[in-house]
Amino acid sequence: MHHTSLIATIVAGLGLAFVFGAIANRLKLPVLVGYLLAGVLVGPFTPGYVADQELAPQLAEIGVILLMFGVGLHFSLKDLMAVKNIAIPGAVVQIGAATVMGLGLAVALGWSVGAGVVFGLALSVASTVVLLRALQERRLIETGRGKIAVGWLIVEDLAMVLALVLLPALSGVLGGEAPATQGATAFLGGGVMAAFAITIGKVVAFVAFMLIVGRRVIPWVLHRIAHTGSRELFRLAVLAIALGVAFGSAALFGVSFALGAFFAGMIMAESELSQQAANETLPLRDAFAVLFFVSIGMLFDPMVLIREPLSVLAALAIIVVGKSIAALVIVLAFRRPMSTALTISVSLAQIGEFSFILAGLGVSLKLLPEDGRDLVLAGAILSILLNPLLFAWLDRILPGMIAKERAAAGEEPAITAAAQPHALLIGYGRVGKAVAEGLKGKTPLVVIEDDVERADDLRKAGFETVSGNAVKPEVLLKAGLDKATHLFVAVPNPFEAARIIEQARAANPGCEIVARAYTDADVVLLKQTGATHALIGEEEIAKGMLARAPKKKPAASSGHH
Ligand code: AMP
């Protein structure tokens, strides 16, 4: 089967991930539990088929690249700069705290100080994939909290690039094996400083190269290709740039694949084609992200849970509790609200790919005992399993907490229009924004918007705004549903729209309800639940075109007299 090991690995990985993901979903567990389990099954520690252990992590790396590229597409240099004041100290202090705790556990287990440092570092850095997937699922990436978390992740990523380079240079000092190549430069004692300077220099050169050359070339290429009108070529261009820049920057500048991909995305984000570029990579990104979890599962030896349960628990406590407390303290020290602090803590309360690389390097330098790597792996898998549960808990407590924080800060004033006849608009996106502008000054208006940041924009623009999901009765109540004369449902999801309309009809039979639809089936559903009108975007575009068509029939010039 050697010649087909790549195919076998992909098929087994995706196939089993699908089966176990579906089962997990059925049991109301997070799907990634299923993916990890699929990985354990095709891994070397369980009987039966064993997938290729060299190929699986490489496939996973493609997932990391595409994910980071996608995040870059939603980021600008300005965003990155805006969060640096909290992300840099935050990441540094958190890494420091985790390393000290890891060192403590290592010493307690009777390992060397060098082992402790590697172990602690490995426990300190969160997994890109786990963090981004959690944020993306909740549409948090583009919120203030999400941006801090991503900035924090980038700083950690940079710190790990440094750690991976410096570790071999420092290995001798820490009591490990100094690699032979390093011996020649180390005799001056300048090896460490030199390695440090070279690494920093390469990162700076990489960033400068991307900002000066990449920034001109990449958007140019993309525009040229977009003008060819070939969707296939455009898709290919996006993929080629994402993968090419990631690989090239790793090969030339020694930065991680993830960092290279992030910069490629960030530069593309300045082009107006970025949204389209993001959409083109979605299906591949999701498929490879699944393989990421499978490949982690493959590394896991379940026996370690029986062999060293207490050490595993201690490592897990450092990752989930220790790191979270450190992050919480720092974010609060920067006077950010508790909701932000909790989101960041939970996002980072796990470890993944970088930790394995670091632990693997530690073992190969004879710094870290094999046991250490097993603990890192067990800690990673358990913390990744716990993470969705922590997020589910956050989803429950956060909305109330944010509402209270805003009320305390005087940011959510009473809605005066709600008590009189008014128009009620739900959703302030592409559709809702235009509706709000059109209604301004003509009628008392209340807007409901789910996205916290967008709701802030609305208030700044002078609209009376309720923030929250309009599916919830209390949100509708606050917006004065019973007094509304007109209800405009401008949310994209027709099922949510139907649930909103149902409540509106029950509370307010006389209200004129206009809803947003995509298909004829939506129109039927929305009208059945009580909408007065349901509009399909494409039909309205056609009407708009016809409204601009020639008014009179041109004089006929043919025919006989
Ligand atoms: P667009 O598709 O660009 O018109 O954006 C839709 C807008 O509606 C976004 O700003 C969403 O945050 C908002 N939205 C979507 N669902 C809801 C909901 N159930 N309640 C309130 N706002 C929503």
C-alpha cells in the first residue's frame, strides 16, 4: 500500500472523521470530539489500520495555513497595531506564567531545569486551529475581543518561532545535547546571541519584504486575474498565493507557515477582492482543518491516562486553569471588561500544534524526557476536548454580562421610541443599513442588531438601538414590538426570520411585516408565519433594472404604410 499512502491517509482521515463527527453530533457533543477519536483509531496506539504518521501532520499544516490566511483576510495592519498594547504584554506575561508553572511541575516530577523550561513553554502556547475555529463559529473574529485574541495568538506564534530557533543554541547551557552544527559557533559563547539576532533579523526582513514588495505584487496579480473573468483561475490564484507565500516565507525567512499565511491574507485584505478570495478557500480550509484534529488524535496514546493520571491532571490544570487566570488578570489590569477577559482566557485555554513541535524538539535534544512529551500530548488532547464546553458555558453567561456592563457604563440608554407607534428594523447589515438611512427622520425608529460592535455604530449614528438576537422574546419586548406599526425583518437567515415573525404576529396582529427572502420556498414559509410581504433580492434587482429601462416603446420603423 506504500504508493497510495497519501490517498489512504486522506480517505481514512476524512471518512472516519465524518462517521465519528456525525455520531458526536448525534450525541450533542462537539464534532471535533469525533475527529479526535477518528485520529486515535487510525493512530499507532490502537490496533488496526495505521495512517501514515509523516503525512498526517503535513496535511494538518495545510489546514493551519488556510485558516491563518483566512484570518489575515479579515485583518488590517491597523487592527494589529490597535491591539498591540494589550496583546504583547498579555502574551509575554502569559507565556512567562505558564513556563514557571510548567517548571514547577517538572521539578516536582524530578526532571532537570532545562526539561522544565521546554515543558513549560510547550504548555504556554495555544493552538491556532482550535482558537480560530471557536472564534469563527461564533462570529467573534471581527469583534474587539476577537481581535485582541488573534493579536495575542500572533505574538505567541512569534515567540514560538524564536523559541524553536533558540532552543538548539541554548541546549548545551540547559543541560541537553548541543547539536553538532552549533558547536562551531558556540565556542565564542556568542552562539545564542547570534542565533537570536539572526532570527529577529529574518522576521524583520520578512515583514519588510511583505509590506514593500508583497503589498504591490499580490493585489496586482489578483486584479489581473479577476479581469480575465475566469473563476477557476481566480480560485487558483488565491490558493497559489496563500500556500506559496506561506511556504516561501518559511523556507526563506524561517518564520512559521502560519505567520507567512497570515501576512499573505492581511495584504490581500487591502484589495476589494478579499471577500471573494476568502470564500474561495472555505471548502478546502474546512476539510484540512478536520485533518488537523485527526492528526492530533493519531499522536495520542490513551494508556498515558492510566500510567500517570495525576501528572496529566496537573498539566491540564496548568493549561486550563493556570493560563486562564494569568490571562484574566492581565486583561483586567488593562481595564478591559470582564466579558473580554473571559473570552480571551477561554480562547487560549488549550494547546496544540506548536506544543508538539516544541516537545518533539526537546526530546530530540535530550532536554525533555519522553514522559514530558506524552504529558504535553495528553494535556493538548484533553484541553482541546474541554474547550468547546468552556465556550458553551461562555455562550450562556456572556450575553447577560455584556448587557450589564453596558448598562453600568451608561451605554445602553432606555429606548424612548418603543413606547409610541414606531417602525422596528431587525438587522443592520447590507440591507438593514440602507433601510435605516431611508427611514431616518421620517418615522420613530427602533433597530435590533445582534452584533455588539455594529450596535455601537448604530448608536453613534443616532439610532435607538437594542442589541441582542431578535429571536429572543425579551429583546423584541424591549424594542416595543407590541407598539410597532411596521416591522422590517432584514436578517439573512429565513428560519430566524420566521421565528421573529411568529412572535410579532402573536403580539401585534395589525403590524405591517416586510421580510427578506432568497427563494420561493422562503416566501411561502415567511408568509405562512405572518409576513405581509416577503421580498426576494433577485426579483427586486430586476424591478430596479426595469425602473431604469426606456419608458416608451421606441417608434416602430418597420412594417408597411
Ligand atoms: P447582511 O446580511 O449584510 O444584511 O447583515 C445582516 C445583519 O443582521 C448583521 O449585522 C447581523 O448581525 C444581523 N442579524 C442577523 N441575525 C440577527 C438576529 N437574529 N437578530 C438581530 N440581528 C441579526
